Amino acid sequence: MRTSQLYLSTLKEAPAEAELISHKLMLRAGIIKRLGSGLYTWMPLGLRILRKVENIVREEMNRSGAQELLMPAVQPAELWQETGRWEVFGPQMLKIKDRHERDFCFGPTHEEVITDIARTELRSYKQLPMNFYQIQTKFRDEIRPRFGVMRAREFMMKDAYSFHANFESLEATYAVMHQTYSAIFSRLGLKFRAVAADTGAIGGSGSHEFHVLADAGEDLLAYCPDSDYAANVELAEALAPDHLRARALEEMHEVATPGKIACEDVAEFLGLPLDKTVKAIAVVNDANVFHLLLLRGDHNLNEVKTNKVEGLATFRFATEAEVEAALGCRPGYIGPVGIPETVRVVADRTVFAMSDFVCGANKPGYHLKGVNFLRDLPDPAVVADIRNVVAGDPSPDGKGKLELCRGIEVGHIFQLRTKYSESMNCLFTDQDGQQKVMEMGCYGIGVSRVVAAAIEQGHDDKGIKFPSALAPFTVCIVPMGYHRSETVRAAADALYLKLVAAGVDVLLDDRNERPGSMFADMELIGIPHRLTIGDKGLAEGMIEYVARSGGDMEKIALDTAVDCVRGKLAA
Amino acid sequence: MRTSQLYLSTLKEAPAEAELISHKLMLRAGIIKRLGSGLYTWMPLGLRILRKVENIVREEMNRSGAQELLMPAVQPAELWQETGRWEVFGPQMLKIKDRHERDFCFGPTHEEVITDIARTELRSYKQLPMNFYQIQTKFRDEIRPRFGVMRAREFMMKDAYSFHANFESLEATYAVMHQTYSAIFSRLGLKFRAVAADTGAIGGSGSHEFHVLADAGEDLLAYCPDSDYAANVELAEALAPDHLRARALEEMHEVATPGKIACEDVAEFLGLPLDKTVKAIAVVNDANVFHLLLLRGDHNLNEVKTNKVEGLATFRFATEAEVEAALGCRPGYIGPVGIPETVRVVADRTVFAMSDFVCGANKPGYHLKGVNFLRDLPDPAVVADIRNVVAGDPSPDGKGKLELCRGIEVGHIFQLRTKYSESMNCLFTDQDGQQKVMEMGCYGIGVSRVVAAAIEQGHDDKGIKFPSALAPFTVCIVPMGYHRSETVRAAADALYLKLVAAGVDVLLDDRNERPGSMFADMELIGIPHRLTIGDKGLAEGMIEYVARSGGDMEKIALDTAVDCVRGKLAA
């Protein structure tokens, strides 16, 4: 394509609203344009990129044997009432009334619709397994849409749903989808990681998230460089320390710690390492039982894990008044020593193995030092893994130490089991003639989010650095003096046509702009390979090549330019 | 593709809900599946067809120089308030409130959004003309959704919007779009007609509808077989008769016509031709002025044309009480003779040239015969073209006589002029440095509707007869005994691979079904070309070819089958 045929609209500065680098660059490059809060138009340049993602996703899904269909965006409330999600899904679901005052929603996801299709279409084990997918616009009414298409309200998603006669079949398709997702993100040229994810209410081990690695990622991931282990920190298990609790050496005694509340400050003030301190977090469960959660001073609470502790499936942080009522002390200096028996103490595994530690004295301005379980306070009611893993923790598979990185979730695969098929009566007749409930899996990719994630992973101060697979064009030709020099024009046009004929996705910048401005645009929009043609070089039959990913400018012969470009693309 | 890899789900009988043949066949063939009123899932087979339409539309739009983008489906109310359409659009627009109680709609069309984009993106005459388009899901809350995807609530549409520095530029792009639409429907292999259409409030001659011709079409079209003239009957002009009003020969006299109300019954009862009768239709305008509209007995009122008569831009049919109050007679025997001066009479051009006619006597059970203008009643206040043309009427271009046919509207192109750009302040800086309002055009194609229209045009008692361009597959191979005969299987597999390699979109029916059942399915889903392979023919190196469009079965040599198929496809 020629820029004269392309609607290209770049900006020098990103609008002030944009916080995230990918959001800024997508606005500056003219990839998206804001219509309203969380609503974006994909401009012509951006749609090219989006379609490249979409096509790779489609090709790999088809290759996996999945069947593409297209369900309506607008869904009747009745189906959601069958699964009980009409009330449960919450305000993220955009509810609609039609002209006859009937209830609908703009689909945030399609489990109910596809299960309705499956229960009427798939009757026999002979039709199973079946994996249906679609690539479609979804809507989730985010309370605070932000970061451009990263957390938009309207977005494009690939969602697949598989149906099975038994769990083994679900596991087999789940494994195929895991491979397919790996193939998709590999083809897209992204650095990614599949991590074990939380399965929430469904339980089991059947859920993985696919993350594009990027410093600005919302998710923290734990992985073991020496093994395959990888998990969202939400889920990654912190093993119990492999040492027993040491013998008490100190007597417990009160120390004045005026104005020192955070464990870091207390440790520094007392000249102790942070890992000798214990913090107590006051929470209340849904039966109004007051709890103290004990964590080592350098550790952070993991709410997902805490929810799995018996009695804490739902909890909230205690109010100041509740803390004072339960412990006789305001938050800041609270601790587990000398507290009423009605307070339930839940200690992290690490804390349970500590001795001679420091904790709040339940007395403003004071901490206790040399505290020991069994001597100064009873062993905690519950010992559990309730903290986030940290770098250096042992890998749960026992094969090394964990490291941490940040990621952007772009895919999620999930063994739904019979959550939806049971409530919606999605049955089939098995080989033995019996009616059985289908097993289900679901598999999502945030197609529009992938574009933003790729930019978070690949950018510099000049703009976007797209991998070839999703760049709007693979190669650009920037002629210097296209509207001035007949030689340059002829050479540029000829090279353009040769590259098109060779099947290269090439953009010829035929605008009458200064070279600097054309270079800046091509760098901003992230074209991976640039060819520059000028009178001076042509006099010697040479043009210039430069890679967006970095590296020096190379002079190459015009005659062999097509082969040279092919070589670069294959590299 | 092989049927074993395709989700194929055909039905012997269409669900009772379906009235229209295309709706029945789409359900029976498993092209669509109903989710709710006016909401359909495109099943895997159907999505293949829909994508073929979509791709042809996209290719031709790109060829025309239009730029594809993708706007959000959900649109903020504020933009619609700028053009005043938030209130005017009516209950077809699905209005939505988000979690913050802000107003949005699920876009029924995108003039407001694109004009908002244009007014910020396009600032200079140098950027004009610009034609943006998208292929996207729209929603219109039809009061009575029916006919499947023909009048669904959620549907796929290609909508394009062009922006111009002046009217000449708009006219040029409009002409390009006219050609592009003709190219699209030609490539789709459909019999279609472009007809002049009503431009409603905007006026001018800049609107054409594209209709797929089919007996079940909702629209009546008038065309001249001897010229290019074609128009929706809504718009087609009925010329004034080329003869003057004849001299009165009869005296006016009352005749008893007991129980005869319809002109047909009156004419038959009196032994007169229908074209000697005049019917009077009582209407009331928005200023409460009572009108009588006079039409020849064999003609029908055209409301669109009537709306163009001064004072009748809006009108409604009079109630029985209003008729009785104005004329002293109930409806059935009313007429224009001897009526109060406050009644405004609007006569169709044909009526104005009539003499010695029959009309109601304003007296129950009686008509007047031998009625003549000027003698028995004054000339009408207004003479205008207010009737539908009929077959045999002179073509408005003077080049022959009109014929009528029925069509299904699948495309509409429209010169919007400055209707939206003016109210939304969509300005550009012209060459002379002046700020001017842009001219606009819009161009729609009902992508999902095209599939239904193609089926209305091409079907028989066995099912769908798709043109090759939008058939789910171009060719099918039906092996008889694929699971029984090694010879048949080997020949079928080899031919399948050869056709795939030749770029033919071929379906191999590798199901273990009876041949009759496979034939029926392939006929039902409308594959244009069928190859049958059986042991008996193979013994002589022969297979069978049959075209879905009709014609006898042909024996062809297996060796030359690929060339033979290519020949059929090129024919």
C-alpha cells in the first residue's frame, strides 16, 4: 500500500488522558481514537493490526479442529437466570430493556448462549467432543475504564467453548488448547508465559492464564527458571519453611516504638532484620468473627489464598472501631499476644516457624520483642499459606527457586467441568444409552488487548516496535525526494512493485513530507524494516536498510534488495 | 474440508415459526439458529457464507479507495443529541444506561460517530474526499422481528460514510459507490437492480437502492425494459396522461349501488370499466384540515408522494366520525361533489384528465355517474402525482413503458449533503482559507440480509441454489461407500486433494451415511457442483457430475475431473 491511499494520522503528543505507554502510543500512532469512556474506534491503521491478530487466532483455532460460529451480542436474560448469573454477574454486565420491556444484556461472555446451543444441537456422544468458537465484540461495563483498549468497555474477544462426554475428553481438548494458545502467541512474536491460575469456586487444577511479559503488566507471575513451574502469584504456593521452629532464646519484653507502625520502621528502629517482625492484619468474616492474620514483616497478604481458609471464603478488613473493641488498641500496634479467646488467629506457614519475633503489643507506641509461640501465646488456631510468594522462595515443584516477573493477561483457558451444563440441563446420550451431563471447557483470548500488550512489550522513545506478525506493514520504503527526483521515484516505485509481487506487506511512503518526518512516522507506527532510497545512494546503485528493533544502518544493493529483505524477514 | 471436520446440522422440517422460504431453508440447512426474537447465531456453515459476502464487499470497497475502520457498537447519547436524533429515531433504537446512569445506544447506524471522527480528524481540503467504512454488527429494535435474518434485530452491515469539500466531489464518490455496489452484487452472482429511491427530508435526486430481485421481495420496483430507468414504486413518477380531458357527454345522475363500496364492485355492478371510477380517500393534515384525495378506481395511493404535496408533509387517515362531520356521510359512499368549501381536494394527475366518471354520492347506497369537473364540481385545489405507477404506465424518461417486479433491498446509497455535518459543526479549511461545512454521503449494505436475499432468489423444492461466490463450498464430492470400498475411498481422497491443490473450495462428504441422505444434504445447503464417486463408475474410470442449478447428470473421466470442474467453474 501507499501512504497516499492509507488514512494515516499521527500525533506529536499523546492526549493527557493516557497514562499507560501502550495507550499513549496507540493514540499517537492513530491506531485507536477515543469515542467515549472505554470506547475506542479502531482507525484504518489499527484495524490492519487487529485483523492480523484475529487471523492468526482464527488459523490456529481452525487448525485445532474448533468450529467458528457467530453468536448474537445481545442475549436474553432468561438464559442468565437459568445459571443464576443474571443477579451474580454484577454491574459489569450491561443490562438492556428492549421496546417490549424485556430484559437482555450486551454479552460480557457467552457460556449461557453456547450451552443453550449445545443442549439442542449435541444429543449424542457421537457428536462429542465439539469445540465452538467465535471472534466477537464483547462489552463489560468497567467501573473505571482506563489504559485504552487494555481495560476498555467494548473489546474484541475470541471465546471458545468445548463440550465433552467425560472429563478425560475435556482434559485432552484442554491440552490441545494449551498448545494452540502457545502456537498463537509464538506466531505473534510475543514473549509470553502460561501460568497456573486460580480456579475460584470450581476448584481443581484446570486453569491457565497466558501472559505477555511486560514491566507494566497488572499481574505478578512466579516462575522457576529451572523447571516448567509458572503460576500467577495469586495462586503460587509458598511452601512451609523446611526448618523447624527454633528454640526461644529471648524473654518476651515490651519495647517503646513511638510513631513506628510499619514493620520496616519498627525493624530499623530496633536494629533488627525485617524477617524477625510479624504483622497482624485484622479481618472480619461473614459470620462477624474477628480474625488476626499473621504474616512475616516482609511478606504480603494473598487474599485469594486467604479465601480458601475455612471460615474466610468471604471476609473484609476490620474497621478501626472493631479493632479497638476486640483488642483494646487502635490499629498500628496490634498483635496476637494476650488477646481474647474469641479472636481467631490465622498464621502464615512462615510465621508458624518463627521464634523470638517482634509484634505489636496491643498498646499504642509499644511492640513486644522476643515473642514465642506456646510460651507467650498459644499456637495459632489455623496455619495456612496466606502470603504472596517472593523471589527466592522454593519452587513448589521442588526444582529450584522462584523468580518473579510482570505480565499482561491476554488468554485464559479453563476447565468449567459441569458448572453451566448442570444448571442448564445440557445432556447427551452416552454409548450406554444413559443421559449424562456434558463436561465443558472455555478458552478466551483478548484480541484487542493483545495489540496493547504487544506495544507494552515492544517500544522505545521513538514509538512502537511491533513483531512482524502484527505490524501494520512488515516493510516500509521511505524515498527521499519522491516528488522531486524522477530517479528516486522510479526506483522506489519499482522496488515497491517487486516487494508486492514477492508477497511482502510493504508500505511506500509517497507523501510529500520531509524525510525526518517520514522516518518519525514509520518508527512511531512500528514498521519492523525500513528501506531508504535517495539520489546519493542510487548513484552507486545502493539503498539503506535499518531494522526498527535496533542495529546499524546497512547499505544494500538496489538490485538485490528484494532478496535481502526476504532474508531479513526469514531471520 | 471434510464433513467429518465440519459442524453440519440439517433438519428435515423447518420450525413452524418460519414463514419466508429463505428463513425456512436457513434453519433447515443449519445456517442460522434462533436465540431469541430477531436474534440468530450464525452456525459454522452459515458463517462461511456470511464471510464470503463480507470478503467480496471488503475487497470491492478497498478497491474503490475507501478506508476500513471499526467503530464501537455502543454510542454515547450526547452525539445523537447534537443532531436531534436521540428523540427522533424512535423505539427502533435500543437505548442503554450504563452503571453510572449515563445514556448510550446500541448503534443502529453510525452517522453521528463518524461525523464526530471526521470533524476532529479531517481539517483541511487536502484530506478530502475521504470515504470511511466498517463491517459491523448493528441493532435495530424492530417492533415485530420476522423472516429470520431478513428483518432481524441484530444484523451485520457494511456502512460507509464519505466526506467532501463540495457537492461535485460528493457526486463523484457517489458515482464510484454506485459502480462499486454493482460490482459487488455482480460478483456475488445475484440478479439485482439499482433503483432511484426516495430522499425523504433531504430532497434532491441522490439516493439509490440496490435490490435483489425475488418474488417474495417486500419492495415493488418499476423499471423500463427499453432504458436505464428504474425506481422504487415509492418514488417512480406517474406522468400526467398525454391526452386532454375529454368533453362531457353524460348528465350527472345518482345511481343506487346498494352494498357496493369498492370501486371494483361498483364498476361491475354498473357494467362500467374500472377506469371510469374515482375513489375518494379522506385524510387530515397536522393543521386539522380535512382533505379528499382522488384516485382512479384502479390506482393506489402513494403515501411518500402524497407527503410531498404542500400541506400534506404529515397526514393521517380521517376517522369515521371526522368523515361524517365533514361530508355528512359515512365512509364507503363519499365523493368530491357538493362538499363544503373547507374540504381541500387533491386529485391525482390521472383523475384530473377524467370525464363522465363515477364517484360516491355522499349518500349511503348511492354513487354519481357522469360526473365532470368544472360543471358538477370545481377543479380540484391541487393536482399532483399521488399514485403508484402500474405496469404499462409510460416510463418517466419517455423511452417506453414501465414494468414492475419485486425486490429485496440489500443496499442503499445516499447523498446526505450537510444534514449531519451542519448540525455537528463538521468543518474544514478550504483552499481559500475559509471554514466550510463538509458534504457527506452514506452507503450501506445489509451483509447478513444478502444471504437471505440470495436464497429467496435461488431455491427449489430440494433446498438452496447458491451462486458459486457465496456458496459455503463450490464443489462437493459424494463418495458412495467411502467406509466400505477401499477403491472409492482412495479415488475420493485423491480427487479431493487434487481439487484442494487447484484452489477449489471443495467439501468431501466422508460421513458414513446413505447416498440419498448425503445427496439431500448437499442439495439442501446449496453446493453448486456435485461429483459422485462409486465402484461401478470407477470400474470404467468414470465419475458423475451434476449441477445444482439443473441439467442432466454427466459422466466424466476421473483422470480429467479437475480440468472438467475448472471448466464448470469458469463457465
